[in-house]
Amino acid sequence: MKKEVLPEQLNYNKFPGPTFLHFGDQVKSEDGSIIFRLVHNEKEAFNAENFGQRFSELLLKYDFLLGDWSSEQLRIKGFYHDDHQVRKASRWSRIDDYLKEYCAFGCAYFILENPNPVELVFEEGNIPKRRRNRKRPSTKKLDNNRQEQNQSANKDKKLSSKSKIDNTKRTVDDVSFSSRKRRSKQSSLKRKLGVTTAEASSSKSHFTIRKKNADN
């Protein structure tokens, strides 16, 4: 069953713009301050009333406006000339690609040319403040942080292993030095003891025991 849409529900613009008039290939506002030229009108898609309901002053910065009908609702997309330094998807030469990829097959659409695009400047007080969303760190940053952590961990492992090797080397050197020192002490003691025993042996006196004669 087809859903019934009321005329007041078609206007999604909270601040309705001017009323537009259409005659020939010219589309003008009632006060004549805004002028468009109708370049293409497939299946008589353009309707001044519907266009006025969807219009916003933000659209005045574009060189071309593409309006297409989808589910009985009008969508408007802006495009720039090819010489503008903008992304390729927003250039005039990509309108055909947009129609093929994002619009329904065989849909009704129109193209308006804006001969006098305006760069809009808003006062800071009129711009609504938006809450800052906390951006999640990108995968590249996470990968870089992980790589740095791994590198630091590897460096710490290398340093710890090197310190262990140095400590074992020092202990071996200390043991060998202490053993050499102990041996040198023992040899010096032996030498001293050898001298004293020699001296003691040389200093010993020999006694001879004589037998008493019977006459005496």
C-alpha cells in the first residue's frame, strides 16, 4: 500500500527560503536576488514549489545543482567546475557517475547552473556549537605505538642479557682472582714454614751419652 505523504511533510527545511518562479530556462526568486539557469530537465522533474521547500542558502556556493527524485522525495546535490581544487566526486565531470551510482535507474532529475556562486561567511554567534566527539586513535597510530613498545621491550631484553653476561664474567674473574690470591698466600706460607723448619733442624744440637767406667 502506497504511503500517503502530506504536503507540509515534504518541507525538511527548518528555515524556508524564498519562493522561486520558473519560466523557460530561467529560475528566479521573487525578489530577483537569486538566479539559476535550467540546464537539463529529465521527465519534467523540476518543480519550483518543491525546489523552494528543499532550498538552502548553503547551495549558493556550488556552480551546479543536481536534483533527483527518489521515493517521491527530492534530493539536491551540489557540484563545482572542474578547475576548482575540490575532491573529484564534487566536480562537474562526475555528474554522470553520480547519476549511475547514487540515483535510481531511469529516475527524473534536473540540473541547475548557478552563474554567480557566492562564498558564504557566517558570524560565529550564529553557528551552533557542536559537541566534540572523542576521536578514536587510528590503526596507524596504534601500530606505531605497538612497534615502539616492542622495540623498547627488545632493547630492555638486550640490556638485561648484556648485564647478566657482564655480571657472570665479573664473578668468574673474581673467583679466579681469589683462587690465585689464595694460592699465592699458601705458597708464601709454605716457603716461610720451610725456612723455619730448616733453621730449626740446623739449630738442633747433637748429644752423645758416655758410659761411666766401673773404676770410677
